[in-house]
Amino acid sequence: MYEDRRTGKKPVPENLDKYLNEAQMSALQDVESLGWKLMFIRRPSQRKTVAVVVDGSGHIIGVLENDGSINKQSDIIIRK
């Protein structure tokens, strides 16, 4: 799907509760049951984290917002 260009960090950390709030964790469980999956968590230093999800087909990408909603109209740039 996408090449991982990070060094030293996994795209999806094992300790999700460190990066996602309760609403995001709950929403992630809900959308995973619909075929979506957590693609990666962008963790820039000194800025807020961004959780990126992708649908089962791999064509629709969205940002998992703080309120648990998925923003499919996000301006996030994904390297290919």
C-alpha cells in the first residue's frame, strides 16, 4: 500500500491510548467493525498528533478528529 519512510517509529504505536482520546478510541473501534483501519498516527514534535484512517478498499482516507468523527475532506498530505 504505502512505503514506510520513518526511522525508529512504527506507523501505528502499540500504546494508542497515549495518542488518542476516549472519543477517538471509541470511534476507531466502531469504524474498524466497518472495515476501516488506522493507517498511521502522525506524531510531530511540539504539535498535536493526527490519526489517519483508511477504508477497507484503501481509497478513502480520513483524519480521526478529536470528537471521534472522520474528516474525509481533510487537507492532509499522504506521501506515496
